Amino acid sequence: MIHLDRIVLREIRLPLREPFRISSGEMTERRILLCELFDADGASTWSECVVDDAPNYSPETLDTAWPTITRFLAPRLLGRRVETPGEVFALLEQDVRGHNMAKAALEMGCWAIAAEQAEMPLARLIGGTRERIATGISLGIQRDVHALIAKAEEALAAGYQKVKIKIAPGRDVDWVRAVRTAVGHDAHLMADANNAYTLADTDRLLALDDLGLMMIEQPLAWDDLVRHAELQRKLRTPLCLDESIVSLERAQDMVTLEAGRIVNIKPGRVGGFTASLRIHDYCESVGVPVWCGGMLESGIGRAYNVALASLPNFTLPGDLSPSARYWAQDVVTPEWTMDAEGMVQVPLGMSGIGVTVDRKRIESLTVRAEELRAR
Ligand code: OSB
Ligand code: MG
């Protein structure tokens, strides 16, 4: 049983080792929202709300998630007894529209509390079966095509099993073709447009069809399915939806409309693990492969992604780069690493999220904190 009596929210600032640019914006430093959850029985854990500073990926930001949690979401959990973490999503969904990342931070934290109570690794509690997970890298938009080629070659040499190239109009077909020529036809490449195109760009997108990409991620609007379906009818390359899939129902709609053939599951975007598990199971039942995306999480958010990606239908490499790719120093020990085969180990040797949170470091990075208690 889960019975939270205290939640502490914190904002920390963590500078990225290099700026990360996507078609809709650039990040140099992450403003990260962390939650610490305390159960009345003594169990506690950390979770991460994967919002960013600006609403260029989803409508949520750190500054919308914070008051949504304090005013609307945390009061529903604090002081309440809940039998299983699988009930938390419905509790947070009831009459609260949207704010999936805010919901997910608390919902996933409840799963980790349950894992602590059961003395089980989170990955096993949710039904994960893998011990190692194939990893891909997401390469931000580079200064020029030469820089992009160098990054892609470096990533493949390091063992990454998939290279995702962020694209935008003018930095797309020629750039991806140049990478393909440099790395050869066997390398697993894909492109992610983060909504940079419309159907008026169909010819340009069709030119990507000859480059042997595993998939093209979210070329059209963040909330669109119908136009993605129109595009998919013309493309041989599978479309993968990211931004558009905010719930099980949207994943079902994607399949019904044939708007895409692959789903990128980010637990924050869909409201947590319960929704992620439903989408995973549904996709498995209709033969749609899924993989785990990333939001430049700290090592805390990464722990949840790794646990989720250990489920059986996560058959494609996830955006689960090791800590050192993002940060000079992560907030967890051990830091997340990847072996030479591009595999991340699922931590199965301890209960809960599988890493130890460096509280001293988090305290030194904290710019604000707020404690919430059962009333
Ligand atoms: O579209 O997948 C995306 C990062 C921020 C916002 C959106 C996306 C991304 C990434 C980075 O691609 C994935 C990672 O965490 O390495
Ligand atoms: Mg994406």
C-alpha cells in the first residue's frame, strides 16, 4: 500500500556538456524538476518531471508543472491510502486535463515507492524482462554537415546501435545523405524533425525515402495524426510518432489511421508508467514496435526510462545515452554507462530505481525547493 505523507519539489540547474539543438529550440543548461516522495511507512524515492524551460516540445514547462503539482496533483495523493501504483494514474487523471509530465513525476514515483516496499528492482516490478538494453544516440542539429558526420562516426565507433539525426528544413536531405555516404548502408540511422514540416514539404520528405532510414520521427505537427497518415501513405520509410502520442487512445488512433508504424514511448509524455504499460501492451498486440525516447533527463529520470525499456516489446534501441554524454557529473551513482556493444545494463542488484541519488550534489545545485505535506 502507498500512503505518501510528504513530497519535496526541487529545481536544480545542470549545464549540458554541449548545447542540444532541435528544430524548435536549443538547450544549453537544463532546469530540472525533481520530486522526492516519502511514504508514511518509511520508504522514500526520487522522481523527475521531464519538463523543460520552454514549451517547444510540449505545452508543459517547469513553471507550469510546479504549481500543477502543488495545487492539484500532490493534494490528491498526500495522506491518501492507495492499494497499488496502478491506481494512481486514474486518481491524477480525474478532471485534470493534460499536464501529463506533472502527473507522471508523481505516478512514476509511486511505482518506485512500491518497488522499494516490495524490495524489488523497479524494472522487475513493472514486468521488465531484459537485463541489457540496446542504446541509440540522438544528435542535435550541428553547426554544419561536417560536424554532423564527425558526430555520427564517433557515435557508431563508440558502439551506439542507432544514430538519430535531428533535422529541420535546409538541414535535412543533403545532411542525412552525407552521413549515410560516410557511415555506409548498414548503419542504423533515423531522423527526427520535431514538427518542423507540413504537407507542403512532402517532396522534401519523400527524398528521405532513399536513404535507408529505420524511421522518420514526428515530421508534422505535435498534435497531428491525420496529416501524418496522409504522409505515411506516400512514404516507404516508417513514420514514428513521438509528440502526438500522449495516451493509449492516441496510439490506438495512430494504428487505426495508419498515421505511423512505430511508437516512441516517453513515460513523462503519456502521464507515467501505467499509461506506458498500456501503450506497450497494445502496440505489442497489434505488431507495432516501440522504443524508449529521452528528454535529456538527469540520471534519476533515466532510471525510469531504463526500467521501462526492459519490457519485451521495446525491440528498438532507446535514446538512453550514458550520463557522461550529457553532464560533466550526473546526480546519481553509479552514473549511467554504455558498453562497447552499445548496451546499458538494467540495474537489478538493488531495489527501487537502481541508482543512489547524490543528495549533497543535488542540494548544491538546488535553486528552489518546496515541501508538501498531508493536511
Ligand atoms: O524529440 O526525442 C525528442 C530531447 C528533448 C526534447 C525532445 C527530444 C529529445 C531527444 C533527446 O531526442 C533524447 C535524449 O535524451 O538523449
Ligand atoms: Mg522526438
